[in-house]
Amino acid sequence: MTVLRRLFPYPALALGLTVLWLMLNQSVEPFDVVVGLLLGVTLSRIMLRLDPDPPRTRRPGVAIALVFIVGRDILISNLKVIALLLSLRPKPHSAFVNIPLQLRDRYGLAILATIITSTPGTFWAAYDRRSGVLTIRVLDEADAAVFSRMIKGRYERRLLEIFG
């Protein structure tokens, strides 16, 4: 194991935590950068103790594309929820949607859970590990089959490429 790998066992996590620290402090002062780097290094070292096997990712271009797709979908979902709240429609068509997943990788499932719960109007309600069926609560969805195809096509397919 190289010295750099020992210092940064999860480099993306260390960098992400550093950036998050700087964003939360709204500062790039040298002190805040040093504290952010220390937090990133320390917490990524702690992560090494929690999970010695780092995720194996492939196709970083697909991961970058997924970030932009998710960002766009969150923006559109925010606008839809705002429109729903401001409309005179008496009641949204909320429903539980069951989606059979092929994705079994725990890192991919964790990212999918984050995507779904970060998107306004959706909530990760349950996941059956044995059958691979994900249950999502959707605030306003007229057609569960269309929503299921959207989750599988937009997110699961890409996560399978990244973690498959």
C-alpha cells in the first residue's frame, strides 16, 4: 500500500468532506482549508475501520453524467412540488410504487436511496433484500408503471454501469 493511499484511503470522501466543510463555513481562508483537510483525512481514515473494502467503481463518465441528471431531476421535482402546493387541486395522487431492482451492490443502493430521498415528492419507504423490490412513496404520480420505468432507466441503469 502506497504512502498516499495510506494517508487517503478514500480520496473522494476526503475531498468531498473538505469541500462540504468549506461550503458550510462559506470560507476558503487558510485556517478553514486546513481544518477541512484534517476532517477529510481523519474521517476517511475512520471510514477505513468501518469498511475495509472500498467500492469498486467503473465508468466515471457515467457517474458524472448521473450527477447532472440527478441535479436536473431535483430541480424539476422542486418546481413540480411548488406548483402542486400553489395549485387549487384538492388532493395529490400519492401512492406507493413497487420497483423490482436488478441492482444489488450496497454502494449503488445507498446512492439510489440518497437520490430518491433527496428528490422532493419521493421517499424510500422499504427495500426487500431477498426479492430486490424497492418501495417508494410518491407524492403525486398518476402512473406507477411510468414512474418505475423512470427510476430503472434514469438511475438504476447508470448505477449498474458504475457498480456492476
